[in-house]
Amino acid sequence: MLLILHPNIQESDPAFKKTMSHLQQLSGVKIKQHEVSGQLQSLREIYLLGDTHALDIEEIESLPAVEKVIRISEEYRILGRHKAKGGRSGFHYQGLAFDQESLHIFAGLCAVDNPKHVEEMLRALQANGLNCTRMGAYKPRTNPYAFQGHGKDCLPWVFDLAGKYGIKVIAMEVTHESHMQEIDQALVDAGRPCGVIMQIGTRNTQNFELLKAIGKQNDYPALLKRGFGITLNESLNAAEYLASEGNSQVIFCLRGMKSEFGAPHRNMVDFAQVPTVKRLTRMPVCIDPSHSVGSRDVAPDGVLELCHATAQGVLAGANMVLVDFHPAPTKALVDGPQALTLNELEPFLKDMEIARKAYLERVGVWQNA
């Protein structure tokens, strides 16, 4: 059972204390709280887990702090839509809205290699009006002898350069709980010039201890990539692990399915499921065309296949794009063949602007039908 409390209510409010006192006396029921701070108001939700079938909805709705009660039967108890029309989706972070209506482009380096390339990348982003990027400091690799990332050693100058070029948010993969601590300390030492979204890679989608660790903190949002060899349902339940521990600031990322049926692409592109994830959950949906297509091959019309795939996701309503750019792809230490060049950044953004406009026009057609 989901309880939506009155906006901006605080734990010190008598109405909140009276409501919690009543709920804590319920037998066989576990209480979990989630708070989301928006630009205009803070919203608090309470989830009653366990034996809730016998609870009277009208009685719970009569509690002084409660605005609305929703009985939950779906699998995604916290992140699911629960047949509610509209309602809150997403969250605000670093002054940016991440929800099912927004669109953010996170262009950057799959793996941080050196300060020169990082600065060239960030300078190009600033020149094109972007304030988000992807930067890989920790890189899990299939080959144990491949480059694994610079780790915490590169964080000080990455964050310093991010502040210099006005970057608000960096998507950065973590593979161990200690990486969160290293990132947090590096941000503190740098004066917190930007924010970080903790990215969980496809190989760690079912690393449940890592999911729990990221879920137990609320300082940093999480971006969960779909597992490359598991069902959509299993991947959405992995996102639910994060929320069940307290962190509901979760973005779900489609990045292609590992399948020979996708060849010659690196993975089978699954961007047709953008609206499916938005229908089943309240999470913003990200697409990662770089790891789906895995090349810079050009179609006969002169457009890169990677850009065609990205446009398909944006046309379907994607809220975030995670895409590889590199000043010198031939010198990239990871995934160079799939990285777009900096002179392709401007046409890429114009292409996505066209796709986004077309998506909004498509929505308008159906809303007026």
C-alpha cells in the first residue's frame, strides 16, 4: 500500500507524528519512507509492506498527514505506476529535472584517459550548451588484461575540469561500494563543483549487494543499465532493489540485448521498449546507443547508424541519452570504434533536436485524437 502525504509536510509536524504513531501500531506491516525534493515542493511517500490486504483504505486516508492511498498489486511496488494516471515521476538533481517529460544528452568519454582529452571534450560540450556528461573512471572489462580505468586517481582533475566548464552532472559507473566513497571524498575535496549519477553497468545489474549499497544512500541518483542477458522484468526488479533500500532517484537505461540476432550491431537495439518502461514505472528512461550499435558505420543516406538508432529512441520518448564522444577515437583506451568525433557533436545535437520535436508533435496528435 502506498501513502502519498500532503506536500511539504515535515517529520516535526503534529499531523505527521500522529499518522506515524498509528501506522507503527499496525500488525505485520513494515514501513518504508521515501522523500523526493522538487524545485517547488518536497513530496513524501510511505510504503506499507507485508500483510496490508485487511487494511481499510478509507481509515488510512483519514489520517491527518495522508493525501492519497493507492493499493499496490503490481510487482514494482515503489517505482511502478500502479494504474495511477499522471502522478509524480522522476526527481530533481543539481537544478535539473530528471523525469518522463525531460530530455538530457550525456555526451562524453566512455573511459577517462588523460586531462587533455577530458578538457577538449568538456570545452566542446560547453560550446554546444550542454551541462551533462559521461566520464568512466572505473571500467569493468571482459578481458582481465584490458584497461580497467584510472579509478580514484583521475577524479580530482576530472571534477576540477567539470567545474571549470560548467558541467552540472556526470554519469559515472561504479562497480564496488568503495567507489562511491572515493567519488564522494573527491567531490568534497574539490568543493563539489558538480554532481554525479552513480551508474550501474549491465554486468552488475544483478549484483544485489552493490544495488543495496547504492540504494541505502540518497546523496546521489542511480542510473541502472538493463542486464544484457536477462528479461526486462528482471532488470526492472533490479531497479526496485535500489528503491526498496530508500533511493527512488533511479533512471533506467536501455543499452541493447546481447544477441547474435543484432549483428552486425554490437547488441540487439531495444529502444522500442522506451514507452513500455514508462508505462510500467515512473522512472525516466535513458538510451545508450553507443553500446547498442557499437560502431561508426554510415548508412547510404550519409547518417551514422548510431545516430539513426538514437533518433529512434528519442522519437519513442527517451528522457536521457548516454553517448560516447572522443577528441581522438583512434587513441581511446576503451571502445574507440564506437565513439563519435567532436566535429560530429553539433550535427548529432541538431539531429536529436529534430527527433525530439517530432516526438512532441506525435504526442500532440494522439492527445488531440
